[in-house]
Amino acid sequence: MTAEAMVLPRIALVGNPNCGKTALFNLLTGSRQKVANYAGVTVERKEGRLRVPSGRELAVLDLPGAYSLNAASLDEAVTRDLIRGFYPGEAAPDLLVCVVDATNLRLHLRFALELRALGRPMLIALNMMDAARRRGIAIDVAALQRELGVPVVETVAVQRDGAKALLHHLEQDAVQPTLQTPLEGEALHAEVRRLLSVAVTMPRRTAEVDDALDRWLLHPVFGLVVLTVVMFLIFQAVYAWATPMMDGIEAATAWLGETVGAWVPDGPLRSLLVDGIIAGLGGVVVFLPQILVLFAFILALEESGYLPRAAFLLDRTMAVAGLSGRSFIPLLSSFACAVPGIMSTRSIQDPRDRLATILVAPLMTCSARLPVYALLIGAFVPQKDIGWFNQQGLVLFGLYVAGIVSALAVAWTMKLWRRDKSEHPLLMELPSYRIPHLRDVGIGLWERAMIFLKRVGGIILSLTILLWFLLSFPGAPEGATAPAIDYSFAGQIGQWMTAIFAPIGFNWQICIALIPGMAAREVVVSSLATVYALSAVGDEAAAQALSPIIQSQWTLATALSLLVWFIYAPQCVSTLATIRRETRSWNQTLFAAGYLFALAYLASLLTYQVAVALGAG
């Protein structure tokens, strides 16, 4: 936080999840906001600037959603400590704006009463008043304000002038603290019931539309069918919609590389700029379309109120493997790319479940594995039909299934080993269904794009430059006839690695290809082409030329071993960098890399040795 922001009066928006708090924050601050992490934790902090009509500026904080000051998650602990003034490096807010859902006061007023007992300056924003009126809910704002002893204002966060009454109060700056006796347990519930009886007239507890939709969408059979269709569409969209944008980024990167290469003389500087920095940045930015498409769906589902219902449907199934229903969407999105999948684990409240999901997400079969799978399956698996199914397609499907089963098995094993054996049931509010607001989805996409580029880009770029150095130096001696990569540090490392990888059937060419393949799995195909001194340009051409060579020079056992290796091995710097950023722990990152490499080696060793014993060597 800047020194300038510290001197501004600070207003904190606080409330239950799904109260429209973030939508109100977006309405108040617009584009004048920034996103970071709270010191020492991965919980997002949003801070923006608000200029009231008089010209006075305020700093506005959007605190993580919380159901109670008795924190049950990391998000709630951060909110509790910050509003009490106990959070390191953060002063207590000058004013609390408790945002409550006007259609669900029975739940949200409990938290408002807890906040009131803190004795800090506070006002209550009755949000979603338009939805309350449509449902016939009548709220006597004056009576509620009198009974609570704090100002109460109406807001509609999705309307342009929906915060007019709130801005009026903020401009007056006349909210005084009120000290109230804390209420707990049954006394708290009794006070909520009293307030509802005095100030609220509600024709029914839930909306008819919500009840009608939930009868189908929460049905144990039909609800799962709908969820499967929704997830299938998301998966297809992430993979299909992002492809043209990714192709455009790759083309732009290639054009920039050619342009810079034409201006800079041949030598180490040109190689660093073109092969290291530009290619490295392109390798980072190329993931952005997938992230934006994925998060567009996730934000829309979250805004609509469907996402909590999906988690509810799958909670019991995921609990068997030691995960929660909230883990499903991050794992599913990892089929396209583990990077956005790991980033989307922020919706998981339980830190244990979130960490377990992060650690198993790389086992999902991402799209970057497909070029390698296609090369090996095309070279070694005959293209024939088995009944109604294609044999090569069955092998590919088996690789996907192996990744899913392995992820669930690893999560189950982690559950057995963790010290805390207590069960944390999934407790969440099922909010009313709403139409997603384009402004909030757009701001959310912008935030996530900046988070990805700023937090992940630096590490990936640094490691990509390091890989470039290993592949480029020292150069081939004068008169050398072998590919230059043979004389590089990477080539020498590949030769040393042969002793380790010989038991799983890898030759020195494969070992060399695995090194640049750490930047991205699909690079292995073009790296193998380089190793075998092919002149083909591009992955597709390289694969076509490689196929007959590896078919003649590799054994089936080696090919099967390499296929199994790519099910498990963390051949992706981007994924490891994202794990580091999301966990803020090198220990967890090294553990993830270590166990995945160990699984890859053991599974490949078993596959190779069994294949050789059966005569495939």
C-alpha cells in the first residue's frame, strides 16, 4: 500500500459471500482499483479509490467474504483480524460498510450484529433491493435503522445510480461508533428473528423461480446430467474458443522475433532477445486466452448463483478422495491447462482442500500433452478398429483416465497422511439465481489477466532465459558436424542423465529433449526433431518426419515408457511457477515437483520392464 493511500480515510466493505459486495465495490471504484495479496497469505485484497460528489477521496477495501467473526477459513481470519485492527501492517478501517442481501436478511443480519458489537463506526447497505421488491419483500428501513442503532441505506449494485444513498452518507462523514452487547448462540438468532418481525414482511422465504430451478438442478440424477453438460461446454470452449487467439499470439510472437532478428546482428544478443526473451514472453502470454475464457465462464456461473450448487452436488463424491465439491471445477479446467486450474482454486475455502487440489491438478491431462501423445500413438499404435472404437482413440482415452484415477489416488493418500483428521463439511449459502452483470465479469477478467501476467510472468521468463542459456552455450566447436545442442550444457546434461534414465528405456536424445520440454511439454516434439538433425520446421512437420525415425530406432517399450512419463512428470515450468505463486512456498513447490517426478519414474520403470519382459523391448 502506498503512503498516499494510507492517509486517505479507509472504508471497508464487509459481508457474507454472495451479498453483492464486490459488485458494489466495482460500482464505487470502477477502474480505479488494484488487486494484490495480503501480506503473508494468498488471499486477494482489493483496494480502490472513490471520489464522492464533493471531490473528497476515500480508499475503499473489498474484504474477503465471511459468515462470522469466528473464523473457519483463511479468508474469514483475514477479514476478522483486519477490521479489528490486528492484521500486521494494516490499520483498522475508519468505517465498516456491512453489505447485506435484502432478500436473505435471516442469514446476513447475524453477521451484521456481530460487527455492530465491535463498537466501530458502521453503516449497513441493504443491497439487491430491486430483487427484494420483485419478490414482494417489504423492508421498513427506518424501523430497521432504529432497532439496530446504525445507519441503514438502500443500494442496488448493478444499477448506475444504485449507490446514491450510500454516497450521501459517506460524504457527510457523520457515522459514530455504537457499542452494543455481543450476542452469541441462541440469543443472536433470537435477535435476528425479532428484527425480522419488526422491520420485514416476507411473503415466502425463497423465490418461486429459485425453488423451481433447484428442483431440477439439485436433483441427484438430473442435476448431475446438467452439470456434466455445462462442464463439457466449458471444456470445449476453453479448448476451442481460445485456439484462434492463441494462434494469433503465437503468430505475433513469431513476427516480433523475426522483426527483432532482422535488426540485431547474429550473435548471443540476438539469440537472447529472440529465442530467450521474446519467445519466453510469448510462452507466457499464450496461456492468457485460455485463462480469460475459463474465468469468463467461472465468473458468470458464480454471478448466476450456479457455482455453489455445482459444488454442493459433487461434495460427497469428492470427499471420498479427500477433496471437496469446490475442487471439481479447478480440476476439470486443468484438462485445458493446469495454470488457470490452479489459479481457480482460490474459490476453495478450506486451506487443506485447496492445497490438495493444487498438488493434484498437474495430473490432469492438459492440452500440451497432446502433441507428444499424438506422435507416439501414431508411430506405435496400429490404426484399426476394435468393435465400434478406434484403437488409437482408446489408447488416448486410457491416458486421460489414468491421469484422473491417479489424481484421485494421490488426493486420497494425502488425506491419510495429513495430521488433521477432522472433517470440514462443505457449508455454503445457496444464493438466489441472478443474471450475470457484464461490468462485473469484465472487471473480474481484467483483474485475473493482470494477476496472471504480473505474478507468473516474471518467474516463467527468468526460467525460460535460463533454459535458453543451457541450450545455447557453449557453442559448437569449429568444424563440428553434430547438432549444436550436443555441445551445449543441456546436451552434456542429457548425456549424464542417460545413466539415470536407461532403466526406463530413455536414450540420450530423449533426455536432451526433456530439458527444453520443461518450458512447455509440446516443445519436446520440436526438440526431438532438433536432436535428430531434422530440417522440418514446426511441430506438425517435425512430427511427420519424426514418426518413421522413432518407429525404426525406438522400441515399443521405450515409447510406452515415454507415454507413461508424460502422464505424471511435471514437464511445465509454468505449472511449477503457478504453484509457487499460489502457495507462496518453495517447500510445497519442490514437494509437488518431487512426488510427480517420482511417480513418473516409477510408473515408467514398471511399464518399460514389463514391456521388455513381454517381448516389446
